[in-house]
Amino acid sequence: MMSARATVEVFGQHLGLRADGDLVRLQELARFVDGRMREVADRSSSVDTVKIAVLAALNIADELFIERETDQDDRTRKLRKQAERLVERLDEALIDGGTREQ
């Protein structure tokens, strides 16, 4: 995989970064984090950049956990429905098989 290097700006800080993958993606991620930090800063009375970064990271982590839980719930529901359909088909096959033997 190709290593991408870029200088990005996050919350007024210029950061030289290197990451595996796409340069455009790296810049998009930096813009996303910058936006989140600015949202937190607008709602907070703190001017401490570290505190703002930690609060933004916690907000992003919360969203990630909610998304994971939602995905897991959706997968569980889909698997349950699929299992129910399979049980119904097996029941039908067993009933049909029992009828044919008589």
C-alpha cells in the first residue's frame, strides 16, 4: 500500500502526517476533526486546545459506539429473521416428507 504524506491543518495547528492510503481521505479526515473541534470550542468556555481535542474525540467515539451498536442490532435482527425462515422451511420439508411416506 502506498504511503501518503500531507500537511493538514486541524484547529489552527499544521501537522505533517503520513498514512497508508489516499491523500484525499487523509485531508477529509483532518477537515472532519477540525470541524468537530470547532463545534466543541463554540459550545465550550475552555480555550485549552487539549481539552477541546479530548472532548471532540469523546464525541466522535460516542458516535462510533452508537453506530457499532446499531449495526450489531441490525445484523442480529437480520440473522434472527433468516433463522426463522430457515426453521419454517425445515418444518415444511419435514411435514411434506412425512405426508409422502404415507
